[in-house]
Amino acid sequence: MGKWTSEILAPENASGEDGHIPDEDLARLAEGNVSAEERPPLVAHMNRCRECYRTFEATLRDIEPAKKHHFWETGKVVAMAASFIVVILSSVLYYDFQQGASPHMLQATLAMDSELRLNLVDNNVAQWDTGERIDRLAELLKRRGVKIGALKQVVITKPYYPTKSIFPPKESLKVRIENGVAYLEVVEATAKDGNSTTQ
């Protein structure tokens, strides 16, 4: 804006007049706060008076940098930082919730084999409280690489009935151990299922 104003308003005459435009009016003109009726006489005066023109030009130079707002000087940066923190915290909390982020929780998926199958179909009880059967399952899990502590109880979340077929489907055993309780579920294996453990 300053470049075009300089070309348009440059004085034609180097001599000034005795009556100069008050600084307040020059500031209002530079900020664009002058009415349509006031503007022509002010512009005409600056075309003739070099001193008023220089004052106006200096005012424009002072106003231009003041109009440029830096984003860190406004409240926007605080709002962006707060939004960023909220997004990060909610993502972490959601991830922890989805993963069941209990310090005493372990999840594993094992390929079903005859030993695991035999241990599961032994008297189809949905909840095991006897030590021998729980110890046998714990030993089977340890041999397959699942690092577990002592188990107090085993719960089969979905009843398991092995398929009696010449070509039975491949199955996986999903194990979730939390606070000494093992939750078991047999599901049909997918291509990506194999032995895996997460803590």
C-alpha cells in the first residue's frame, strides 16, 4: 500500500503551506478511518505540502509493521498448543484403553495343537479352579514362549467343542492373563495368526 500511495500522493510542489494537517488526521488517513468527505481535501493538501506528505509517509511506515501480527503474539499459539496436548493425551488414553494397559496383563495368540486341545476339552468346565489343570495349562503356555507367573484361575470365555472332521479348520487359542486369571478363547485361525505375545 505504501508504494502505491507514494506514487499517487507525491507532492507536485516542494514548497509547503503555513497550515499543516494535524497529526491525528494524518494518522486517521493512514489507518483508513477518514470519511469520504474528509479524504479529498487531505489528499489535495498533501499533494502540495511536502512536510505533511513526509509525516504521512512516516506514519504509513510505522503502521504497516504494527498491522503484521506474529502468530506467537496472539492467543492462537496458546490455543494450538492446548489442542495439540489434548489430541496427544486423548490418543495415549485411547491406546492404553484399547491395549488394556494394565501392568499385570498379558495377551497371546497361539496356534492350536493336540496338547492344548486335549487340555481344553478335559471335562468342558468354563471355569477352572483346581491346581493340577491350571498348572498343566501354565506349563503348556510356558513351553510355547508365553512368560507367565502363577495362575489362580482359568476362565474359558466361549465354550470350546473341537470339530470332528477329516480336515478340521485351523484354530488359534487367544489367551489374556490379567491379575493371575487366564481368559481363554478358541477362534478360527487367520493367515496372520501364529504364536504372538504382547504385554
